[in-house]
Amino acid sequence: MRPLDPDKREKILQSVYALTGKQGLASVTISGISKTAGIAAGTLYIYFKNKEELVQLAYAAVEDKMTQEMYRDFDINVPIRQSLKQIYINMINYRLNNYAETVFIDQYVQSSYIQINFSKQLAEYEIQNKPLYDLLEKGQQEGIIKAVDAIVLISFFDGAVRSCSTGIIQKLFPLTQQVIDNFFDMAWRGMI
């Protein structure tokens, strides 16, 4: 048996993101994925045993990429606000530059797919996002960040990022430094 082609696997995953961005996750089918990827449906089943596994692995792949980008240039030793703003800007940039992937993520977390391995995914999320958990804990210990559960703060923060990037993509407001700063300032004030 020859090894699986990583480029073909990536093409399949990109097809899932592209189709989700165009028609929504619920409408994505194996035949649509294989057609978009330019491969036979049978070939797709060599890489993934079914749609559920494909969607789960697509989520894990994009979550890994997004998380790596989130913490680019992150330094927990600079002031809390500055560290959090770096994460915020990285997240905004990722969402603006990877629209189909972020639509996929947004739809995935609102679908029944997230319930398939929820406990495992939450544990992995906490490990991947340890820098953010640590930053929030540091902010709470210093009396800067509100003393509420970290997941509540993260959900609030993520919502601010999502709202800002969606508004820019939908052209509700322009992509300017002032818009980015205003959204961050509102999120920051909601966390302190």
C-alpha cells in the first residue's frame, strides 16, 4: 500500500472549507467535496472513512492553524492589555485572510458535530490555548481582569473578534486601524 498524498488530503480539507463558505456546513456532501477537490468519491474514502470523520478532522486542522496564528508574536511578559491586543489582532487577521475556514469554524461550533467528541475537543482547546488561559489568570491575579471563569472571558473575547471581522467582511464598516482599535477597546472594557 502506497502512502497517502498529503497534498490530496489538504485539497479535500480545503474543499470542505470552500463549500461551507458557499453553501453552509449542513449542505456539504461527499459528492460535492470530491467534485470540488477534483477526486473520485472512492478516493476520498481512502483518506476519511465518512463525512463525520472528515468534518471532525477538518475542524482539528483549521483549529490548529488558527491557534498557531493566534499566538504569533505573543509575549506574556508584556502588559496584559498589549498581550491581549496582539492575540486580538492576530485573530482578526486570520479571520479576514481565511474567510472560508472561519465560516467553517463558526458553523461547526453551532452544529451537532461539536457534540460528537465535545469533552475531548474542550480538553484539546484548553491545551492549545494555554497561553490565553495563563494571560487571563495573570490579569485576574493582578486585579486587572474580571474574576469570572476563563471560558466566559474567552467566549466574550471571541465574540468581539467574530463581530468585528464579520462586519468588515460584510462591508458594514471599513477595515481601518480605528475600527480595530475601537472594537478592541470595547472588548477590553468588558473584561476589566
